[in-house]
Amino acid sequence: MNSDLLKQGRETVAKGLDWLRRHNDQISQIEDLSAHYKAPYLYAVLGDPIRAGHYADLMRTRYLQADGDFRTSRLNRGWADAPVMPAVRYLYPNGWIIVGLRKLGVYDAASRGVDFVRRFQSTELGGFFSRFDVSSGQVETCHLDTSSTSSAGLALLACGFVEEAARAGDFMLKLLDAQPEFERHFYTSWDVEAGLVTDVWGDEDGRFPGGRAQFCLTTEADPLKEFIWFAGKAMKFLAKLYDQTSDRKYLDGAVNLFDFFQRLDEGRWHNTSSCKIMWASAELFRHTGEPRFAEAAERVFDSLCQSQTSDGIWVHTVIGSREDQPITATVDIAQELCAELIDAIFELSPIAPSS
């Protein structure tokens, strides 16, 4: 990473953190977990012990439930502004929280959290189930998906469950091998009886659980409206799994997802959800030294810096306007992008500059 881009990234992170701090009173009044679950990870990678301690305590005392799940309340997962998240991929936030807590050394809450997550792993397939009934406390053992599996897999790796994470990685490779037209579509869900779920076409409204975009990332739609993080999150998990196992098949799986991303139209560089492509590609560069991964990561990095508003926030590309974006989503994307930009700087700048 050249010095100009590095400087730009640092300034971007500083502006994002300044916005979060200036709005701390408003953010602290939000009860919904969706506004806070990425904060432990952010302040861990930032190295801010005061904010990190605050959010670690918040996860332990407000959101950690008796069963080991993190919920807004005993019978309410949260995500009032985005109910599609727990409806389709329940475990996604758990991974963020557990990895963040492990980075902070909060092992008690992380251990209880990962024990809850492990309940979701399919004994037969190795992947992780997508859905959970809060009222009954039962995992729904019909559907698995890449996002739940990737997030759970990252939590397993952070907590030392490498063999179980490898089984999750093998499921991801199985799902990738089953893609019927991987040059065009990436289907992300699996039915335990029917296999890969491809009957998802017809409803293009991605805001709802039944919409195609919730189950398939396609090269044939406007990449500014696609959930590109489906590929990026899976890439990140497989890259981390390769890092811990040195098994080339996981690196190959991550590279296949990178190649799929490169088949999307030019708008892929400017979708805010390509942040996870940056996050994963930067790590792939560290593992391989191949310039193509650094170039892709830096191009998304630059786009994210350029798309930040003057007061330090980002607007989700799929939402489109600041007026339509709920405060929880504004907080979420600020926390995530600041954290992932910091991680990318680490991966792409192995030798610190003198100034």
C-alpha cells in the first residue's frame, strides 16, 4: 500500500471514529443489538481499551442470554430495522461478537457464546444451520447457508476449535463444487434433503427473506444492488482456515470466490458490501504475495474512502440514500468499515512507514 493511500485510509478511519464518538449518547440509547454487535471487534483492532471494555461489558451484561446466545432481550433477537437478518442467517452476528470478545480476552462470554454456536453445526454436513426459534430454543435443522457457516467458522477458529472449523470449511467447498453455473451465479443456501437451493428466482426485492438476492449473488444484476459480502465473508473464513491449517484446498476455495467477484460488472468496486472482498483479499495477499489480491483490496479500499461523507459516515449502497438509512444501519456500517479498513492496512502494510 503506497503512502498516499495509507494516509487516506487513516484519515477515513479517524473520521468514522469521530462520528461514532460524537454520537455516542444517541448510540448508547439504542437497545437493539444490531447497533452494537460489531463494536467489540472494532475497538479490539483499534486498541482502544476504554471503549473496548465498555462494549465487552455490554455484551456480557445486557445481551448474553442464559443459553449463550446474544439477543436484544430474552425473547427478542433484535434487528427491528432488518428482520431479514435473523430470519435467514441467524448466526451471522454471533461470530462478530465472539471473535471480538476473544480478541479482548473476554473468554468467559466468548466460551458461552461459542458453545451456543456449536449447537448449529450439522453432524452430517459440517455446515451451520441458518435459523433458530427463540421462543422454543430449538435450532431449525432444514437449511444451512454460507454466511452462518462462515461466521460460525470464524468464531470456532478464534476459540481454538480448528477441527470443527475445518468441517465447516469442507461444507463450504462442497457447496462451491455443487454450483451449476458458477461463472454466472453463486447460490448460498443448502437444503438438507434437496441440496443446493437454486429455486430462488422471481422476486428481485432483496429487502425481504424470500427475495432472490438473499440466496444468490449473480453476475447478471446491477452489482451496486447485490449483497457482495456473501462472497467476501466466505472468502475471509476460508482464508483464515488456510492460515490455521495450511491446507491448500481452503486457499483454492477462497481464490475461486475471488475470481467470481471479478466476473461482476464494474460497479462491484463501488458497492459498500465489497468491503468484505477487501478484507479477505488483503489477507489472501499476505498468504500468497500475489499482486492481484493487493490490487483488488486497494481498489475497494480507495472506493470506501472516497464514498465516506464529509461528516464521517457511509450509506449502504443497497439502501441508496441517507434519508432511508436507519440509525442502526449507519452505526453498523461505520463500525464495520472502520474495523475492516484497519485490518486491511495491517495486511497490506507489513513494513511500517517511518512517519
